[in-house]
Amino acid sequence: MSDENGEGLSPIVKVISSMLFPFIMIFSFYVIMHGHLTPGGGFQGGAIGASAVVMLIVAFGARHTERRAGEEKLSAFESIGGTVFVVVALFGFIMAATFMSNFLVGTSVFGEIPPFGSNPGILNTGGILPILNFAVGMKVIGGLSAVVLAMALVSREDD
Amino acid sequence: MRKIAAIVFVAFFAFLLLAAYDMHDFGAPPSAMDDYVIENTQNETGANNAVTAVVFDYRGYDTLGEATVLFTAIAGVMVVLRRRGKNE
Amino acid sequence: MIYNIPFFAVILLIAVGMYAVIFKRNLIKIAIGITIVESGVNLFLITLGYREGGVAPIYTNLPSGVILPGGMVLPIPQALTLTSIVIGVAILALMLSFIIRIYQYYGTLDSRKVRRLKE
Amino acid sequence: MNIDWLLTHSPALLIAIPLLAAFLTPLIDRVSRRARDAFVIAVLIAAEIIMVILAWDVFTVGTHIYTMGASSTAATIPAHAAVPIRIVLEVDGMGAFMGLISATVSLAAGLYSLAFVKKETGQGRYYTLLLLMLVGMFGMEFTGDIFNMFVFLEVLSIASAALIAFRFYHGDAVEGAFKYCVISSLGALMVLFAIGLLYGQYNLLNIAALAGVMKYTTLDRIALVMLVAAFAMKCGAVPMHMWTPDSYTVAPAPITAMLVAASQASLYALFRICFSLYGLTLDVTTMGIIIISLGLLSMFVGVTMALPQKDIKRLMSYHAVSQTGYMLLGVGVGLYLLGKSDFDTYGMAAMEGGIFHIINHALYKGLLFLTAGAIFYKVKTRNLNEMGGLAHSMKYTTIFFMIGALAIAGIPPFNGFASKLLIYESAYHVSPILSIIAMLVSIITLASFVKVFHSAFMGPPMENTEAGEVPKSMIIGMAVLAAGIILFGLFPGWVVSNIVHPAAQALASQAGYIGAVTGGGV
């Protein structure tokens, strides 16, 4: 998959993939943030984002990607996502009655209640759902790309 | 050993076929719990997408577990594929 | 029953996967077998939730004329499937990293040549 | 934050605290290793304390119900619905009992690990996974939702598999982990399929609600067979025990102790399925006989396979299989008699024996694996022929090993005796052969451990052995478990009536389990 230096594919692929990268990331962010309105959500959007990072790993080579963002950094990103999830869930105790309760419904932050039945979709709804979607999205982007990076680095160790 | 495995495999397969034969008709499931979710998604969670409402609200605790599974597997991959060179 | 053909398809998928896990000797093929079984089980969960003529359980731009709640497919099986897909990815990642290490140690993927995996 | 608040929210807190700690451990690890160690131990101690408070309340007051995300913890069924929609945690006597075991074993394993893995790389991940194993066990034991049980079963299996492979540079560690991973993911997929069968019929996922409408149709039977087969495989009962010695042997010692507790979480799930989900709709006589014969087979095959082993941890692993047989026997006798007139006279005693044996086994088998780890730490081998005379240099380890060995063989002042006696007495009423086999297995166990003691600890010291005792943290870890063994051995009456009896009662009473969800809890 790479030349003898182990530094990725041809320059055409490198340029094209670095141009595509921000667009894929924006699409991933869109899927994550509209999780409570359209098909998709944190996991799906996270997988799209992770595939963008994997594309960079394939195009530029594992070593190069590691210098930019190592496994440790990516998995710290993931840890932060997980922490946000649990902390939001724990806020359920303080703001409402139980762990994981949707305490934001009815407030001004994501708290609007949509009209019943068919509607065009209002972003400012869903309570804690968009926040949790975002946390999970961060987790999945960080986690999956860290796994692929770790596997790519280990396979390079052989030769 | 392979013969025993073959017998177990065939028995398992027959067993599953029996299960498929006995299932409810395709396309007409019982739905008491799901109907409640469909009808109350919008006013209880404020979300238009009932699947997301189930994933993050009604069964949000499962999603916490699922995120944990992913985190666990990733920590596991990091443990198994760690380099031993730099001894702490 | 003739209407249960999707369930039989599920069983067939599970059986194919089980066959790979039980009879194949290549570790990668065992991992593939587990993934196939898992797809079978996921498909099973999805088929459980299908309702004749139902639309996706999403209210955004819902077409008019859908009778609620009978006109939507069940949302809970889809959520369960989502959970189980992510779990499947997690297991696959872990299993592949084990296979990488086994390959580095023994230089083979044949379970007969790996000492403890001989049945 | 007062005690009532803590009690109300403790089931969720017990999951959330170790989970949050697991997410934070890799971040803290980047700052300082010492802070990370202190943090992990503090979390394990906090979990133990909250668990003890919760268990005490469950044993004296009653079942705790916790509805995730509802307007109040007791609102299991929403106002306009007829069935539970949200995930309900239900901590009854049995769940609290298992939670105590998990918390105690994890604390001992965590303390022991401080010194044991000091020279390894990747310690931050090691502690993360250790905490996640604890989360997985708690999750399985507290949940009242069958799909949720599957999710936490997966958390537990994946964390265990990764930790079994922790010392991947030994080669065979990864093989053991791979085998464990294949077995446990197949088992989990069978569980998921069975959940699909139940969901497809009743459109329910809550165990109590399912138990309330259970009709025991053909599909229910198929689901039962799959659930029982999967969980029996995961707890290491005999026809499917092949993974046990492979993975127990290669895991680091504290993880092996955790794996014992983890397999007991699967055993708990098996009992929960049989007693609480199916209960009296089952053909209890047949199911009882099946579980009893699984138990007898495990006891006998385990102990006979243990006798010729030369590897100390492999030998102990086969004994673990054999001891699992005692638990299956005790509870199987209880299931066999469930709903019959004899249940109150000796069926209950059999269940108490089986359940008491679970905690005893976790303590002494955990201790034995930790001593085996201590030996490995000093001698660098697990082969019994290459060690000897360790009693001269490792006094504490020798004493701990003796305590563990005497307890597992069922010698009177220790806890193994109390639970085995209960099983012997009550199984005798069903069939004398059961008791005779159980006693015979106990004698062979003693013989096997005398052999280990003789070859590892007696005789002249080996020349290649480093002199000296293992580090302090390892001794403290072992002492926690040894203290439990001695306490339980000295006061078995108190333990049975205050801890084991509520657990057995909770398991036997299906109506109580269903009523707690449909009628609101404490």
C-alpha cells in the first residue's frame, strides 16, 4: 500500500484526500447534529468522521499520521467524549430525578417541543439528545481512528 | 471431533429452523411497547426521530453500555497492540 | 408459513456463519464467520420490527396519510440493532488485533499449527 | 448529600462511578502514575463502601428499583402505558449478594495489581479495563432488563478478553484470549437471538414483565435452551469448559481472580433466567435434573482433569470448574424442588448452600490464584516440578496458600466447610448418590492440594529462586480475601441467616421479583 519509505500513496491521492477531508468532516458533523431529526446520529456520523481519518492514514501512511495525531491523542479525545456522556447522565441526578433523565426538555437549550405529527424539523429540540449524540460522535471518531492507526502501525513494525 | 461438531451443527440448524417456523407472521409484530414510543416521542423527548429517542432517551442506559463496549474494545486493542520498547 | 421467508433467510445466514466458525481452520475465516452470525442476528432483530407497509419512525417531513402508530415500523428493534452493530465492530476489532499478535508470534494463521487452538 | 439520597441512587452510582473513573484513568495516566494508582484504589474502595451500604439496605429493607431516566426512580411503568418502557434496574437480595462478591474481589485484585504489574507497560489501560470489568459485573447483576444484561455481558467479556491477552509477549496468552473471545461472542450472539425470540413474541424486554406474561410456548423453550447453553458455557460448566483452563492459566493472577468473579456473574445470569424469568412455568423437575447433572459432571470431570496437571494455575483452573459444579448442584437441587412441598424443608437449605458456595469460592479461589501469582512473581515459572522449598522464603504466601487450600477442601474452621455441609445434607434427601459424589470430589480436591503444597512449599529451597517475600501491596490484596475466608468460616451461622438467606429467598420468590417492578419498589 506504500513505497519503501512507508510514507503513503502518490501525490495525486494525497492532494485529493486532503482536499476531501474537511468536507467529509462537515458531513459527519451534519449527521451527528441532526441525529434527532433525520436518520443518523452519533454512531453513524462518528463512523463517517473516522473513515475520513482512515482515508488520511491510507493516503499519507501511518507514521505520518501518527506524527500529526498519535494514538494516545486520539484515544484521549475518545476518553473526553465518554466523560461528557457520563457527566451529562449524572446531571440527571441534580437537575431532575434520575440518572440519564432528559432534563433539558422544556428549557431554552435544545428544549423546544415540536408540533405533534409531521413537521420540517426544528434543530433546537431533543433535550440532551443532541449533546449525547455529539459526545458519542467524538468518541467514535477518536476510537475507531485510533484502532485503525494502531493496527496500521503494528503491521508496519514487521518489516 | 469433527463428527461431533457436525452433529451439533446440524442439530443447531434444525433447532433454528423450528424457531423460524414458529415465529409470528412477518410484517405483523405485537407492538404494545413500540406504539407507546411512537406516540410519545415528540412530547416526552422533543425529538422527531423515534429511533434516536429510543437510543438516547428510553434506552439511553443501553447506549451508555454500548459506548462503554466500544471504549473497552479500543482500550483492549491498545493493550494488545502496545509497543513494549519504551518500558515505563 | 410462507410469510416467514425472511426468518428462514436469517437462519440460513446464521448457519453459514456457524459453519465457518466450526469447520474453518483459518483464524481470519473464524472471525468472518462470527461477523456473519452477527449479521444474521441483526437481520433477525430488524425483521422482527417490520410492519406491513410501514415508514421509518421519523416525524421530520413525514408523508401525509400515515396512520399513527400503525403506519410506522417499530423503533425499538432498530435501536437494539444499532447497539448490537457497534458491539460487533468492537468484538471484530479486538479479535483482529489478537490475530495480528498470533501471526507475529507463530507466523501462521492456521489454527492447527497454533498450539492451544487445536480442538 | 445525605444517606437517603445515596441509597436511592446507589444502583446507578455504582455503575456510574467506576465507569467515569474508567474514562478518566487514561487521562490521569498521562499526568502521573502515582495519582492514577491512588485514584483507581480510591474508586474501588468507594465502590466497595457504597455496595456494602446498598447490600445492607437490600437485606434488611427490601428490593431496590431504579428506573433510568424516568420522573422518579419508582416510576417503572409510565402513566399512559401498560408495560415498562424504560430500562429498570432491580437490585434484589441475589443481585446485592453478587455485587458484594464483585466489589470485594475487584478491590483485592486492584490492590494486588499495584505491585504485580509495576514492571509492565500499558498500566493505564490495564486499570481502565479492570474498572470496566467491575462495571460489567455490576451491570449484569443489577439490571432488570434482558437486553441490558446482554450489553453488560459484552462489556465484561471484551474487558476480560483484552486483559487475558495483557502479557501478549508470552504467545499463549493471545491464544487463550482469542479462544475466550470466540466462545464468548458466540455465546453472546446466542443470548441476543434468544432475546429476539422473546421480544418478537411479547414485545417486552423487562425481565419481570416478561416473567409475568410467560406462556412457555415452543419459542420460549428454544429461547430457554439458548440462554442456558450460552450462560453455562460462559460460567465454565463441563461440556463447554474447554476455554476455562486455557484462559485462566495465561491471564495475570489478579485478572484470573477477577475472571472467577466474572464467570460467577454468568452463573448469576443463568440462575436469574431459570428462577426469575421462567420460574414455575418451567418444567422444574427436568430443568432441575439438567442443572444437577451439569453440576455433577463439572465436579467430577474438573477434579479428575486437575489431578495430573503440572502447571499450578492450570491445576487451579480445573478445580475452579469442579467447584462451579457444587454451586450448580446446590441451586439445581433447589430448582428441582421449587414449588414442591419439600422446598421449605430442605430445598431452601440446598439453595443457601449453593449460593453460599458462590461467595466462598470467589474468596478462596481468588486467594489461591493470587498466591499462584505471587509464586510466579518470584520463581518466574508455573511448573510445579521447578519449584520447591518456598515456605522458607515466602512465609505470608505459604500461610495464605494453606488457608485457601484448606478452605477449598472443606476443612472445618474455614468457610468451604460450611457451604459444602449445607449442600451434602440437603442433596442427600434427593439422592444419597449426589452427596457421596460431592464428598468424594472434596477428598480428591484435598489430595490434589496436598500435592501442590508439598511440591511448591516443602523440601529444600531451589537454588534459582530469589529470596524474600513479595511486595506489600500484594500481601494486602491477599489478606483482604483471607480475612473474608476466616470471618465467614468463624461465623457461618450469622452469614447464612443475614446474607445468604435473603439472597436465596429473592431467587426463589418469582412473585416478589415481578411485584417489585409492577407494584413499585422501595
